[in-house]
Amino acid sequence: MPAVALRGLAKRFDEKIAVDGISLDVPVGSFFGLVGPNGAGKTTTLSMATGLLRPDFGTAHILGVDMWQDPLHAKKLLGTLPDGVRLFDRLSGEQLITYAGLLRGMDRVTVAERAKDLLAALDLTADAGNLVVDYSAGMTKKIALASALVHAPRVLVLDEPFEAVDPVSSANITDILKGFVASGGTVIISSHVMDLVQRLCDHVAIVAGGRLLAAGTVEQVRGGMSLEERFMSLVGGRHEGEGLSWLRHS
Ligand SMILES: Nc1ncnc2c1ncn2[C@@H]1O[C@H](COP(=O)(O)OP(=O)(O)OP(=O)(O)O)[C@@H](O)[C@H]1O
């Protein structure tokens, strides 16, 4: 059974078809990269897969549980880092993780232990008592990630987890996610950074214009090229010639 199984997912916003029938299996224990150009439909797809946005068509199953028929059960299996969703940022970092744990039905003692561990692992201990509204973009990303991890989910769906995060914290997050996958967990990340996806992920899907262009192991999709070259050749869109001549000073 796949960790995440998407079948014919589709979403339209007025005239704009954001996702146009995406079907995808994410194997259990995989580190899965979802890549695509700006506006490809990645966030919309992940939102439908994680119960944030109701699909117009299609289904999403998490470890065999239908996200839209049985959302409570499906969401118990999931940890999510959504893109652009507001946090309760008038809480301190520590309070936000605690809130996430209590919301998941965990007891206070366990939540307190795990919050301490997560704050240390994500280099946030010194800022644990500060309000999230005063965090930098990278710190906000890390506290949202901590909130997604606190209940030890089986499947993690992370929209751009490394965006705005410094190299030391990125390496620490990488270690956490690799350990999670090594122990049988499944991670899905969306990213624009092909080098990172090639280095980190064992499976990848390329989407553009709301459609799936390629999916499989990173080796299969790369087909002997770098992932970046393969991405460029599938997606296209490089501008030829001399644009913006007025911007050149000589
Ligand atoms: N709530 C919305 N209302 C109208 N259009 C939307 C909405 N959400 C997304 N879209 C449109 O759907 C398309 C897909 O957007 P989406 O955010 O899923 O892309 P993405 O692949 O995550 O892009 P990026 O890499 O830039 O984050 C875009 O054309 C976007 O303008």
C-alpha cells in the first residue's frame, strides 16, 4: 500500500485549472520530491492531498485511508508543513509546539519533553520564549516544522521545508528527515532546488501546468542527466537571446 495515493486529482479556480488530473503513488519509506516551476500546481496538489483544500475531482489516500471520506483518521497519520498558512503567531515558539501536541491529543508531559527536544534539534532553544510573530522567515519555517513533527506522524508532507532556512539548520533538518525515513517513515517535500532534491530524495515527480510530466525513482527520472537538466528539458521556458537590453550599462 502506498503512503500517499493520488488518483485523478483536479482543481479549478474560476477559469484557471490549477491541477489537471494528477495521479501519483508515494511508496512507504520513500523520500519523495515534488518539483515544478512557479504556478505548476504543487501547493494546490499537496493541499488537496492533506485535507486543506477539497478537490473538484479525484481522491487522496494516506496509507489506505481516504482523506476526504475519513479525514480524522487520515490526518492522524500525517504531519504537514503547509505553504502560506497563518500560524497562531501570538504564541511563543514553545507554546505553539505545545498547542500542536495537545491538539493531537498527546499528554502534557510527553508534549513538554518533545517540545524541548525539537527546539534543541532545530536550533530554537534560545528563542523558545519569544513570540512567533517576531521570528524571522527561517525561524518561522522551523517552528512550523517542529509543530508538524511533535506527534511522530507516519507520513510528513512538507511544502518548501528548506526555504529561507540557513545551512546549519538545513543540515540538521536533513538529518532529522533522513533518520525518519530510515526508520520507515515517508517524507514528501516540494522544492525548486534541484540539487537538493537530487541529493536528498530517492523518488521524484515533476509537475507543470497542473499535470504530471514524469515520476519514479530519481535515477529513472534523471535518465543519465542531472535532475536540473531533465527538469529544464521537460518544462522548457528558458529565454533565448538578449532580453532587457535597457538594463545593460555598456
Ligand atoms: N486560491 C486561489 N485562487 C485562484 N488561483 C489560485 C489559487 N491558488 C492557486 N491558484 C493558481 O493555481 C496555479 C497553481 O498554483 P500553486 O500555488 O499550486 O502552484 P505552485 O506549483 O505551488 O507554485 P510555486 O512554486 O510558485 O509555489 C497558479 O496559476 C495559481 O495562480
